[in-house]
Amino acid sequence: MEYLKSVLGIRVVYGNDEIIGVPNYIHARYRLQEVSLDGKKAVFVYPKTELDAIDVIKKHLKRIQAATDDASAVLVLDHLTYRQKKYLLRDHIPFVVDGKQIYLPFMAVYLQQRADAENTEITEILPSAQLLFLYYVYHGCGELLTSDAVDALFFTATSISRASRQLEAFGLVKTERRGVQKVIYSEKKPQELFEAAKSYLVNPIKRTIYVPKTEIREKLLMSGYSALSEYSMLNPPAIECYAAKSITAWEKNASGKLQNSEDQCAVELWRYDPEKLSNGESVDRLSLALALREDTGERIEEAVEEMLANVWREIDGKRN
């Protein structure tokens, strides 16, 4: 890369571009190139699509490093927003934006010129906005009346209006007034829109506690690996896991860590009511995928991909 040499004098020697041992889904997302940077072994990682969420990128880079004897994985990008740069720096992920920025912590190098501007100040997504977004994706995208979302999600019109404004500020949807009605719409297909939104969507789980099984006297939705085993070929876990909108009833008898796998189960406190998107005995599949996206286990990743493939197939079937 001429930019590294001209600015910092770093000599780049290119090596193998056929890296063995990397899963196919990694090759589908990135082009990989082994390099030597002044004698230090590294891998240039060129994204083929928009960047995934930061926790997903971290998992992918760990997989690449594991397949290359822990060579430093360096993202090579055409552009980088301020928000993306902030997260990459926070998690010490090496990157190079040609002609603009260089961050190679394994070489103690950080050179910055500028990040690409963003049109709006981005804050963390509201729980109501994430719920509305996921409902919209399940709806099949297209056009959605906010009044229909109010009825389906049991929110006030004010809450839905605020949520839709935030989604529009993020550039995920557009809105339009049609008389007294407000319409949310997007030209993207559901899977495409969900992928584009990953950097904004958050893990729905705020906290997990471990509760004696005898204390669970109400019907709760399955979550975690318990739910994933219902949606895929994954075997049920030894520890049952449930989701709840409140954990107040169990906190006195709960522990922050698992103490007895035979007597306790896990109960997750969710940022939004998990029942609002569920249509069965488990939490909804898109929320579950967001909750599990930091899991680096290969079996879990495969099960999540299987689950999501079924989601997109079902949604597309309704659209046709």
C-alpha cells in the first residue's frame, strides 16, 4: 500500500491471498491478503459490503487471526464515519483508510486526517425505535402506517412518532405524510435493511440473573440457547433461559452468577417487552440473533444463520 510507505515509510510486502482455514462466510464478506509490514506479519481485510456491527467485526477478525497464526488483522477501508472510527478505536481494531487515516496499534501507529462527515448526531437507538424497526422488517418493509404500528406494538402515537423520527435520522427508513396518516417506507428488502441497520441495533438484553426454577411461576418466553434450539438443529442447553420485561419479582432470591445448574435457570432482563414481537413460546428470531451475535462459537453461529435464513424465506414468501 503506497499510502503507508509514503506517509510513514512502512514497507509493505504482499503474500498469500488464498488463506486456508477461514470459514466460507468470512470469505463471502471480505477479501483477505497476507502482508508483511516492516517484517511484522499481518492480514489486510477488505470488506466486500458495508461494515457489520462492531461486535460482529471483532468475531470475524478473531477467526481470521486464528487461521493465520495470530497475524494482526487490519481493516482496509475506502471511507470511515466518525461513529465507526470511534468504535474501532475503542476496541483497538487496526484499520487503514487510504489517504486519510492509519491505526495500527500493534505497531504503535495512529495517524489521523479526518473521518467522513455524518449528517446527524447519532445517539443510541431507543428501545421503541428498535422494536418499531424489527416490526417493520417482519412486516416485509414496503409501506407501513404508523397507526398500524401503534395498534400492533401497544405504544402511544407519540412514542411511535419519536421512534420513526430516530430511524429516519439514522437513514434506515423514510417517512411521509398522507393526510392525517404518517407512512414509513424503504426501498430495501428486509434482509438488506436488517444488514444495513446492524451498527445501530443493540443487544436487547440488559442483564441476566440466575433464579431458582421453583420461583418461576409464570409463563415466560424462552430465550438464549433454549430459544435457538427451537429455531434450529441446535441441541437444547443444560441451563434453561428465559426473557422478561422485569426481573423485580426474583431479584431477592437470584444470583448474578450461576451457582447450581440443576436448580437454577437464567432469566434475562430485556430493554423492551419481548412478547411484543413473539408469536410463539420463544422470543422473536431477529431479537435473538442480536442477543447472540457476540457469541463466537461456531455451532451457535451456524444455528443463528440457519434461523435467519428461515426468517428471510418466510418474509419473502409473504411479500410474493
